[in-house]
Amino acid sequence: MKPGAGINARGWVKTRRDSKGIHFLQVNDGSCFQDLQVVVEDGVLPEEILARITTGACIKAAGDLIESPAAGQAVELRASDIILIGDADPAFYPLQKKGHSMEFLREIAHLRARSNTFGAVCRVRNALSDAIHRFFQDRGFQYIHTPLLTASDCEGAGAMFRVTTLPLNGPPPNDDSKGSDADSAEDFFGKPAYLTVSGQLEAECLALALGNVYTFGPTFRAENSNTPRHLAEFWMVEPEMAFCDLDDDMELAEEFLKFIIRYVRGRREDDLQFFNKRIDSTILANLDNVCEAPFGKITYTEAIEWLQKADRKWDYPPFWGADLQSEHERYLTEELFKKPIIVTDYPKEIKAFYMRLNDDGKTVRAMDVLVPRIGEIIGGSQREERFNELSSAMRLQGLDVESYSWYLDLRRYGSVPHAGFGLGLERMLMYLTGMKNIRDVIPFPRTPGSIEF
Ligand code: 4AD
Ligand code: MG
């Protein structure tokens, strides 16, 4: 918009300042970080209306866009008229000019998108989602939709939310003799149903017909982890590729992370500058470094050796066969490599049943991408494409092979090496913005004991 142009602007008043008969309103419509300064002189509006234009009010201002004489903005709107669309009683409106704590903003999640920080989070989240589609679409991947309601446990970890229409208390009506398993027959789907922990198994079915696919949607985990990195409902993007091994998988993951960082930087420089200034002054330099240097690569076995050699006291002393804890992951990426790393070939006992067994018979073709500040941001693997190996891995992990026979069919008919990974959208957002708690990068967080809004 050129200076001198007559325009209308609608938005919410962030702050108001009055000086010598002139009123300065900072107005934001959510489209970008910068507010529009609306300047109203005494006499333009009835006193009674002017008095009600306070922080939080929604207005429509008409006037000329002129070059701003003051620092802080290139242009401002000299208002010739303002319509007050919605009041916000200053005695009650909870968002005020002073900075609020993240904890307080969480309590008013229905209003926090109007704060500088959360508005910026939402725009970066949108740009990141756009980047994800752009990356895969440009490379010929087909966007598929995997179900949220499922009867199978993809990660085999049992951390699933049960979905039922049965009455809460006791067995179904007219039959009080049945136990809980038998109850499932009376349930909506005729067997136990859950919210999905991952779309991977269904994505594999479609990859073995369409080639390269990706699914991108909500996933649910009922693990009782009250940490700054875990949500009960989070978004995951999961590519799955036929004719693909672990090396191809790792290459794609690295290219993907670098692409989405660059893309979001190009789209939301304003918001990222804000995060760099107010949340964490190292993020922009770090993101640039990530895009330049190749990721480090290390096997799980090497990682354990490094951890055992490290001169420090661990809460969980590392040993071969134990899962890597957050303290281990952060040491490897933050201190040993000082950049993102990919850890491969974990012991089969600590990974899901579907990962391809290595020739050593002990480790599987798994990969986790670890980044500074966050730890694990991507989990993936080459899948076990051999029927016998897969069915015995399932049996070993105590799965009911019968109910996964559809999944085994992929290995019966036209099986092919294939691989994929899952990126947690909220972990990526924490990485991009420097936000320290995962509850502050999703509009309405669901965590143990908390499901407001
Ligand atoms: O490592 P995970 O459990 O891998 C899978 O679910 C595979 N089926 C993915 C695949 O190969 N298609 O989860 C993948 C990523 C993690 O690296 C992490 O970024 C994120 O999902 N994640 C969570 N994010 C927030 N809250 C939680 N509770 C999360 N659990 C996993
Ligand atoms: Mg994982």
C-alpha cells in the first residue's frame, strides 16, 4: 500500500497512548507481527466512542495511509473515522500492555493469540505447515489421509486412548455376566478401538501402491509424561517411501529439515526476529548453522561408548541395551557434535516391531534425528519387508499376529524395501522459535490433567 492511499483497516487495539489531543492506537489484524499505528485527533470521534477504544477493542478505521513522522513504523493511518465494532471492558480484559508470563497466557488460551508471542507462534506454525506440503509436493509425494480411529497399536507401546460408546459404569445393559474383553463385542466397532499414535502402518499400505506418500495430522499418546516436550495430542508429518533404505531415509530427513527451516525463515522473518530478540538470542544463528553443515551420523553403539567416556554424572548411567534418555540425547547433540545428529541401529528390544532387523540379529535399522535444545525431533526407520522376520518380531513383542494379518499381507504380496519417518510438528516449532514449553506452540494444549477450552 502506497503512502497517501485512503484505506480501511480492521483489527484489535493492542495499546493506546494519548498525548496533547492526539490518540495513538496500535492495531493488529493478525496478518503480521508489526502493528498498524492509527492516529486520531480530538474532534474526529464523539468523546463517548473515543473513551471506549481501549486495549482489546475491535475497530474499523478509515483514513489516509501516510509516511510516519515518528520512528517505529514506516507508515501510519491518519484516521478520518473509526467504527467501534466490539468493546473490551478494561476492568476485565485480561491482556494488558505489560508482558504476561507464559503460564498466565496458557490460562487464557482463548485470547492468547492476540499476544505478540502467541500471534507469532501461530503464523510460524502456518508457514511451517505450508513448508511441509511444499517440500513433499515439489518432490512428487502424494498427500494421503490416514485414520485417527484405529484398532492397532502402531508403536506397540500401549500408550493409547481407548474410544468407546459403552456406558461408563459396568458392563453393557441386559448382560451383567460379561468381562471387559467380551464387552468390546457390544461396543461401537465390535472390538476395542483407540485414537491413533501414528499413521505409519496405513501409510505403508499406500506407499506400497503409490510410491512416495506422506500423511500429516493429529496423533494421540496417553503416556503420562508431564514434560515440556510431550503432548497427549500433537501433530505429526510422516513420509513413507517405497524402494527406499535407511540411507535414503536419512538423506531425505536432513534435506527436509534444512528446507523447512529456510522456507519458514523466508516467509516469517518478522516473527523469527521477534523470537530471537525476546525469547532466545541464539536461534537465528543456530538455524543458519543447521542449514550449512552436514548432520553428524553415529550408531547407537558408538553413542553409548561416547556417553560412557563422557566425564559427567548421569541420572541414568548409559549402558548398551538401555534407551537414550533426554540427558544423553542432549549431550550428544549439544556438547559432543554441537549440531544435529542422526543416531542409527538401535537394539531391537527398545524399538517398535516393524523395524528391519540388521544382520547382527541384535540391532534394527532405526534412526532418530536429535537436535540441540530439543533432543529427538524425528523418529524413523527402514521397515522390515521380509515376511518371516516381521512375523517373528511381532510374536517376540507379544503382538496378536492374527489381527495384523492385513499388515503382513504387504509382505505377502509384492513386498519391497521401504522406509519413512515421523517429525513432531510442535517439537519443530520449539526448535524454530526457541519457545521452551511445548504447551506454548499449539493453540489448545492437551496434557495429563489438562483439557481446557
Ligand atoms: O518416534 P515416534 O514415536 O515415531 C513414530 O511414531 C513413527 N511411527 C514415525 C514413522 O516412522 N512414521 O514419533 C515421531 C516424532 C518424535 O520424534 C517426536 O518429534 C514426536 O513425534 N513425538 C511427540 N511430540 C509431542 N508429544 C509427544 N508425546 C510425542 N511423541 C512423539
Ligand atoms: Mg521415537
